[in-house]
Amino acid sequence: MAESKPNELMEKVVSLCKRRGFVYQSSEVYGGINGFWDYGPLGAELKRNVKELWWTSMTRMRDDVVGLEATIIMHPQIWRASGHVDTFTDPMCDCLLTRKRLRSDQIEPQSGTAYHYSGASDAGSGRAVSEPYSVLVQAGKPVESARKIAIQFYQARGLAAVTLEGERAEKVENSQRYNPDNGSLLTEPRPFNLMFKTHVGPVPDEDNVAYLRPETAQAIFAQFKNVLETSRQKVPFGIAQTGKAFRNEVTPRNFTFRSREFEQMELEFFIRPDEVVEVLTGSVATPTAPGHPGEPERNWGWQLWHQYWVEERIRFYEGIGLPRTSLEEYWQKPDELAHYARATVDLLFKFPFGTQELEGIAARSDFDLSQHERSSGKSMGVFDEELRTAWGKLDEATRERIGSSYFEHRRGYLVKAGVPAELAEKKAREDVEGLAKGQYIPHVIEPSAGVDRLILALLTHAYSEVTTTDDKGKSETRVILRFHPRVAPIKVGVFPLLKNKPELVAKAREVHALLRGQMMAFYDDGGAIGRRYARQDEAGTPFCVTIDFDTLGETPELKDTVTLRHRDDGRQERLPMGGLLEFLRERIH
RNA sequence: GCGAGAGUAGCUCAGCCUGGUAGAGCGUCACCUUGCCAAGGUGAAUGUCGAGGGUUCGAAUCCCUUCUCUCGCUCCA
């Protein structure tokens, strides 16, 4: 990474992105639209490469993961079951004094005396403010403390010497309208729905409200049974999906990092609950050392699976040019975890504007499938013949122990989900009976990555500057994007050494024709050769091929060889044309 | 959404204070030149000065509104 100040580096990257056609602001000719970005020619190739590498490594290279491509608009019930309708509709309000933003439903109810003011004036300047305001003070506190806050409020609105007007006291019980920190009145609560709403059908009304998905994952849960029944997969296995998701962010920030329309790469990897693993294998293996635990084993519990996926994902990033040192693993603290999550690891990248999340790998227990089972009324469980048989062979004490552990987990989930205690107990007991018959709801490990964030990480990580000084002492700074060849938008540039020699141009065209179709190859004969190299460096092209007079046979033993030039160090080597394709393929795959 | 700063050629910026109808460097394109790292020459294109409104004989310049970007408060792909 270049050694610039954070903002400087970010500005350079943003500027380069536009100049070279990686990223443009959406709808720019109309003044742009906040939180939306388009990918230009180079960006589109880069993004495509990243998604294909993810898809290939997740599905094609594995026996135990299959793909899904679901719609963006789904049955609205999905978002009620997932919790997005509730948690994404937060009423927010602002403190009128400090402008601090608060979740109005999370404000501790306050009681005391509210002092209302109709406005204030400044005798000195003759100015007046007629905006009403109030301050809540706890019972017993003097009125002066309210006045002090109110004076600050009116001072902030331009009065120097404040004379408060229309003071009036009122008893208040359990109000959420005041800031607990300073007693200041808050703005009216406004709902902040982070889901984009639309209507299915031509006439918008309440009955046909639908949402653009705020994550791709829920479709995987909703289609879990279909995939299970049609893919010939058995737990443990995963379902992968990439696609657009939409969140009406309060504050889109940091270039493409937080966008309102963005793309995700998500895997839901379904595993057996630990109780099932124990029944089948007699014990549950747990992590013994940090690092990659190796090939999956039958006796792995959720913790090992979780660790496995964390390490798999880090390997993926390493494979596309983000070394482990550029990443940071953050294990969420118990109080930060969502209530259904058992563990979540964030993979953070050191962006110029701060260390921020690229991907979250969550162990989500059986929460999601259970929610959809309760919400849809359709079973989300799987049946495992082997489990039923193994259960039959257990002794009574073991059945009792494993059964009660399973019972506690299921009851815990149901109670948290709002099921009345008595009913939850009854249902949890039924679940234990199901377990004995070979039925259970799979747990899930969810590695969920943001594509656009990853693109931004790759761009900022690849960005570097090289300053050279020529004979005349004139120094010049060139930009090199040091992309891993796997993600580089253009894999190879093909140039005739000179443009005004038709034989060179024809030969270069021939080489270009040989390579294109196999990989993104770019032909260029404009300007001097050094300039063309520089242009490709800036686009992040790892290799350039130059056709010269030796290629044509000027030095007989060099006939049909070309110069291959490496981006990162300018090194050149001579290669036979016939071996070119293989040489490049080895390095870009 | 709120507070602070900014928006002029593809990019980086000057001009704004003190109104008189837009400039530099780089880049882009064409031609010439070219013997491996942004070489040189000649020529060309490009701005409704972010958008809208107002003041004025006249606005990039002064005033208002709006949009976008950057930074702080919330967020986690």
C-alpha cells in the first residue's frame, strides 16, 4: 500500500477509479444519487473475476456446496420471520441540544418535572427565537438546572444574552421524549426503515407491500428443503449464493464501502447439532489449536466447523492477493453477538479510512430454519436414518443426558422467540422425541462477504506509486495497481514495438487474436512503448507482450519469440509465441 | 436526518474577496516521429463554472434553495 495519509490515499484511489473506469458515481449526469455506484469497464472485469473465483472455490471445487440464484423480491413474510421487519424499523430521534442520535425505543423512561419554554429573546440585540423547547429535570432538582440547559439551547440558535420566555412546569411520568444525559427535549421519533419497500402489482396498497432483500441469505433458508431434496446432498452441506442486496442506509460513506445497493457472496453451511454429532460418533471434537483444522471430520462440533470456515475464508483472501497481514480477525464479544448467534468472527481489512469489516462468519445455531419453520408452518427439519439407528443403540443414561441438552437448546430458542414458557416446554419435548426418531433442524455456519467492499479492499491494497527521476532531474510519479493476476481486469497487454511498421502491427494482432477468448487481452499501439506499459500498470495488468523485429526473424534464432514484461518489477523475458498461452494461464488461474 | 467544509475541462487546480461573459498543467484523439519503460513535433476536441431561482445592463464571482462529495453523530456485507 502506498505511504500516503489515509484521506490522500483514498482520494487518489477514488480519482483513479473514475479516471481509469473502475467505478463511477451512479446517475452522474443527473447529479448522482447518494449511496449508489456503477462499475466501469475495468471495474466490471475486476468484480466479475472476484465473484467467479468465489463461486468456483465455493461450489465447483467442493463436493459439499451447491449454488442457488434466488429473486431479490420475495414473500414479505420472509422478512418478518428473519427479524428484518422489526430490527430494520428503528424509531430514531435526535437530541435538540447536542444533536446526538438515539433509538427512541431504547431510551430509559424518565420521570420528573418538565419545564416548557415558548421561546427566548435577547434584550441587547433585540433578536428573538420563538421555537418552543423543554427540559426534563428529576424530581427535587431546582428549576435553575433546567434553565441552564434551555439557555444553552437558545444560545445555539443565535442569542447572546438569553431571556427565557413563557416558562411553565409540568409533571412527567415515564417519558421517552427527553435525553437521559442532559434532560433536553428530543425531536419527534421518526421511523428509519432500512429495507427498501415496493409493491407487487400495479396498484400500490397495504396488501401488496414487498421488500427488496436486505441480504441474500434468507432465500437460502426459505429454499432449504427444495435444495436438500433435489441436490442429493446430506447434512453437512452448504448452499452458496451471490447477488444484490439493498439497505436504505442512514449514512452511505467511504466511497463504495457502505452503499445502498450492494452485492453479497453468502454461504449457509448446514451442520448437525452437537447432540446429533455425539449420538453418531460418540463424542464431539472441539478446537485444540488455532489455525486451519484440516479436512472436515465426522465428529466435528459447531466450533470446529466455525473455525474451519474462518480459515477457509482467510485462505480465499490470501489466494486473491490480500495477505493475512492485511486482515484482522475480530471475535465478537458475548454482549455484541446477536441473540441467536453463538459466535461471530469478523474479517476486517485495514482500509485507509479505518479497519472495517469485509466478511462476517457467524455460527447462527438453528435459529433461521427454526424461524421459517414456525413462520411458514412447513417442516425445516431433516431426517437421518443413521441417527435413528444410533439413538436406538444408546444406553438410557446417555439418551437422558443428550436429550436434556437438546431440550434446553430448543426451549431456550423458543422462549427467546416469544413462545409462552409452557408451550415452549411442550414443543421442546416434542423436538427431543423427533431427535430419537432421527429428525432435527440443522445448525448453520454463515460466511457472508460483501463484494463491493472486497473490490475496494483490492483496489486500496493494490495501489502503489513509483517515483522515477530521469536524466534531466525531472521526477515523475507513476501509479501501479499490483493486483493478483487472478483478479486483474486485464491479464495481458499486447503491443507492436512500433506502430508505423505494418509487419509488427500484423504480428501483434495475430498474438492478440491467439490470447483473446482465453483471457482478457488488450491490444494497444498508441504512443511510445513506455507509455503503453505505464497505462497498463495503472490498470493493474500483470503482463505485457511486445512484438519486435526479432519476433519477425531479424535475429533468426529469436524468430517467433516475444518480450514478456512483468508489471511489478519491469523484468523482461523472451518467450516463444507457442508457449505464451500456457505461461499466462498458469499465472492467472 | 443534523453540524462543519467543498463542487470550475476526463484528472489536479487557478480565477471568486474587489461582477464585464473561462484559463493552466496533465490526460484524450489524429498525423509525423519511434528499435523496450509516461521521449519529441504539429494539430484538434472538451466546460450550459454541480442544478434551479434571485439581484444586476451584465453573475463562475453577490444572495436564496436544492443535489452531490468529504469530515463528525448512528451502522456490521
